[in-house]
Amino acid sequence: MFTGIINHSGVIESLERLTAGARLRLRTTESGPFTRGESLAVNGVCLTVLPEADGSLSTDVSNETLAKTTLGSMENGRRVNVERALAIGDRLGGHMVQGHVDGVGTLLSITHEGEFAVYRWSHPPEFADLIIGKGSIAVDGVSLTVVDPDGATFAAALIPETLRRTSLGDARVGDPVNLELDMIAKYVRGFVAPYLPGKPPV
């Protein structure tokens, strides 16, 4: 479980395609030691890390993850958001994030407002009823508050700290992003779907 509050970044060192899946190697700004088998969210994707002797981290990425997230298109040197798993007793500063990416969106526009910025992304149409104004969403692992959803797109206001600390500050229009919808909203939809006319269970 994660919170979507990004305190550290990482850099992709390599992505090696295997017969099945791939092996990703990255290096993070997190100075603390990692435990073999520990969970780490990389751009919002929950991965199991294997610390290497040189201080880098390796992780195996399944074909399913490569197909449903942006990790398969990562280039060497790419900056990514990293977050260690939530420890019991930690502050929950963002919202409950599982690291289970629901789909990929695209950055459509950036509007600068002084040191702030408003970004707008597209999303897969099947998620329209899960993206609501003032609700939470994780974009590349960053917890954001939804603004002005219109059924096909949504926006979020990014504060200067988010632009500085996360890879969203380096984003360009057209960039794909990993999206994780609010976990509680997904459960609620799953529970009520059988009782809604014309809405098959999800």
C-alpha cells in the first residue's frame, strides 16, 4: 500500500527484454537500505525489488505489467517517481494507492499559472464514472485531486513542490502516464454494479 506522496525519484539504468517479461534496473535518491523482496512503486507501478551490490535496484516486470503500463517504453536515463510501501503508523498524506495501474492516459495540455500549473489528461472511457471532481487519482504514482472531469478528460492543479519533486514537472504534452483510480470508488462500483440497469458487473 502506498500514499501517492513522492519524496524520492529514480533514474532508469536499463530495461532488458527477456523471453517472458523484462528486467528493469534503476537507481534512486533514497539513501536508506532496501530489503530483498521489498515493494516499491515506480511511476505508480508496484514492483518487487532486488538490491544489487552496486546500490542499484533490479526488478522483474511481467508481460501483463508491460502491456498495461508505461514501463515497457521507459528509456535509459528516464526520471521516474518512486515511493516505498507505507509502514503502519506512517502519515497517510495522499490517498490509499495500491500500485495496481488501471490504465494509461495521455497528457493533453499544460497551463501555467505563475509557479503553479494545471495539467489535463485523457483517460480510458470505461473509467469516466470513477473520476469525479475533488476525488483522488494517482498519475504516475502521484496523488492528485481531480478538477473539471468531462467524461473523457480530467485536470489537476499542480503546486510548485509537486512540479519540483516529481517527474510531472518534466512532462510534455503527448506523454503517456499510468493511472490508478480511487480504490474505494472501484469497490463501490463493483458492489452496486449488479443492481444498476444496463450496467454489467465489472
